Amino acid sequence: MDFREMILLRQKELVREKKELERKLRRAPEGVLTCHRRGETYKWYQNYDREKRIYIPKKESALAEQLAFKAYQQKQLLDVEQELCAIETYLRKSPPLPGRAQKLLQKSAGIRDLIGPKLHSLPEKLALWEQEPYQKNPGFPEHLNVPSVRGEMMRSKSESMIAYVLYEKGIPFRYECATELSGIIYYPDFTIMRPCDGTIFIWEHLGRIDDPDYLADNASKMHLYMMNGWIPGRNLIITSETADNIFDISSIPKIVEFYFGV
């Protein structure tokens, strides 16, 4: 888990904590507790404003306790809100994804040729599989307009980011490699070999599931995948997005770690 992922996780925890504190404060008694020392004991008062305060007798210590918790939780809420504000400032100012390093490799073939082999160093068996010629998707070449970290063109920024994480983690993959499903040739977005044992995975990123025709076509394809032994959660990875719900690319490293252990 990188630093940005840790920050996003902390942000979610704080949002939950903020909601819980606000819920408790809504249920708290009115007023503010003040404590006045009297010898070895304290006298408690429930203050509503400067003009109105009510003495809390010892038999109503539960009310004093509730007001004490209220004061404490109000300070907790201020601390949480301050930390959330700091996180939001960091996220606004931190480098967006893809970062500058990824963009450099995408745009500069010269730099990629010089340092690429060091960044994406694979054992011989994995490198041979990745570099072996394969049948690629011939359809709609005009849609291949997003460069990947390896220099090949892809169809979306989300796919390019998936490729970058696989590349960075040393996981061999093929982009839009022909796969036969019940006698029909399909071209999954990514065909991936797990480094530890050579298991083959398919990763499909469904980028337009708010399009009814696109969704119907892919639902049919998913049925064929499962009929041919490609099972979601086992050897088939499926991610998706819509125009209004963009794919959270910060989740890619977590998905990669879950399935490939790196």
C-alpha cells in the first residue's frame, strides 16, 4: 500500500468517525458543563448561556457525565475535521494519477528504451511469454489513442493505468490477446501471467456499462467466459465504470496485490 492509498484509507476512517460523533452530539443534552471546585469535590452546573445556569445535584451525576462526554466529543470532532481538511488539501495538491514518472515513460521512447529493461525486469520464462508474438485485436484501431508505459497504444486511460501498475510490479501481460470462447475469438483487455506459479488470468475493464448495448454485449461475453472456465474472483478480474462513476484508479494496486501477491 503506497502513501496515497494510506491517506485515502485514513480519509474514509475519519469520515465514518465524523458521522458517528455528529450522531452522538445530536443525542447529547442541551447546554455546557462547568465544574467548580469546592474543597475535595466539585459542583456541577448546566449552562445554557451567560444568564442561565442550573445546578446539577449529585443524584443527577449521569447528566453531568453526559455533558462531560459532550464536551470531549465536541473537541474530538474539531480534531477530526482539522485532519480531514489537511487530507483534502494534500489530495488537491498531490500529483494526479498518472504521475509524471508514468507520463515520461509513455511519451519518451528514448528514455523508455534506456531504463525500461531495468524497471520491468522479468525472469526469462515470464519475459519469453510476454514477448511471444500473439494475435491482437484488429478492430477499431482508431480507438487506440492512449499510450501505455510500454509504448503500445490502448483504448482508455484506465487501461493505461492498469498496464502501468502491472509493469511496475513486474507482472507480464498481453494487451488484447486473442482468446477462443466456445469457438468464437474474443480479445480480453489484459491476459496476465501470475509470476509465482504461471497461472493465467484475464482482466476485463468495462468502461461504458451505462451504455445498454455495450452492457448487453459484455453480459453475453461474461456468460461465455464462465462457460469456458474463466470465473470471476478466481481467474477473471472485472472492473467497470460509467460516465458518472469514474473508475477509482487508486484501487488498482490493491486489486493487483490481491490476485498476484505483489
